[in-house]
Amino acid sequence: HLSNTPRQILIYEALGFDVPTFAHLSMILGPDGKKLSKRHGAASVEEFCERGYLPDAMVNFLALLGWSLDGETTLIDRTTLCEKFSLDRVTKKDAVFDETKLDWMNGQYVKDMGANAWVQASLPWLLEIGATPEDIAARPDFYLGLYPLVAERLTRLDDVANKLAFMFWGPEVRELDEKSVTKVLKKEGARADEALAACRSVLADESVAWEAEPLQEACRARGEELELKPKLLFQPLRVAVCGNMVSPPLFESIELLPREDVLARIDYVTKEVFGG
């Protein structure tokens, strides 16, 4: 917009306003090296919001396009940005709008935002998978407990639904991933049916505290009795409870679920896959 500046100065002068000091950042390019425009790489603020980027992460990311604090620091809060910004740190080199870096940066902000703020920010996606304002008010500990399950694993909040849908299934297994069934439950020699039965017997034992660590250690001990390695023991349980072999921490998730729901899911998968 260098060519527009003289016109803007004339408008300020014509209106009798003080003329500000103008400064221009370098060109912002897309990952392909072409300059961003309405036709190439354009996205509105609303789009970034809908994709689950946090406002502070966006401000931080945008501030570093054509400027730097010291050439090394990447995560910078708004107060520091306002205090430390100076024109002499604006670079002449074209900046690249790198969404991979933006995802990483957003993930860092998610990790540090805390459970209460996360629940509020994630509300649109939590509502998609079964949460309600009434349920959040009635079970605050459950929702706050979801945050540690995903805090280290989220880069964007729009992935909340994908990672946490299984926490809202109740006693049902609404989506049983076929690839996980084949690779984990039906794998020859995996003894997955034995693993599920062993874990179920532990999870049904009300003398074991319904907490992640005691449950995991009790299941592990039962697996050792059966000479089942932890992977062969826990992966079938993960698929039965979460519907997939890739999920948030297993026993921390189980701790947040009702015992009867967990047992019902194991029973369903055992019958569905093994006919038991």
C-alpha cells in the first residue's frame, strides 16, 4: 500500500487531522511463495475462529509476520508485544504465512490456557458431541477433567469433537473403527478376547478405587498373571472403550466415565467381535 499513502496523507490534511507516522510491513506470502490476496490464500478472522484458533495465538502469530522481538522468542503475550514493539525490528524480508507454525503456536496456547478457559473456548465443539449448558453446570468436574486428556494433543479446538466424542457415548459404542478391530481385536495370536475379559473382571471389582492409577495397576497385575504384555492387554480395552486404537490417555478417560458404561461397552464389543 505504499502507493496509497500520499492519498491518505492528503485526506488527513484536508480534514484537518494530525497526520500519523506511516510504516509498512513487508509483503506476506503464502507457503508457495506467492503473495496473499483475495483470490489466493485469503481467510477471514471468522474462519480462523471457526477452525479453533485462539485469539491470543492469532495475535502472537500475526505480530511475528515481518517483526520480531529478538530474533529468537516465539511465544509473546499481548502486553509484551505492546511494550516491546518498535519499528527498528521490522524486517524488510518477505514473511510467510505458515499455518504449520500457527498450528504449533495455537497448541502451545491451548496447553497453557487452563481447564476453565478451555471449557469455555471449546463450548461450540463440546455441544456438537453431546454437551449441554445444563450438564456443564451440573458436572463441572467432568468437563474440567476432559482438559488434561487433550491439552498436550490439541493444535486446534475444532479437533475437540474428534478426540472426545467417545466420552459422551454413555454405555454405547457408537463408532467402532474397522481398522482398529482388524489390527487389534482380530489379530491372530493377540488374545484380545482374553485381554478384554481380564480387564473387565478388574473394572467390575468395586474394591479397586475408580481412579486411573489403581485401575491401571490392577489390570496390569492381572495381565501378568495371564502372561499378557501391557500392549496386548490395554490396546483391546482402548478399542472397546474409545472405539479406536488411537485415543487420549486410556485410564484417565475411564476414570471420568461411569463404571457401568465402561463395562457395557466392553460387553458390547466382546459380543460384536467374538460372539461372547
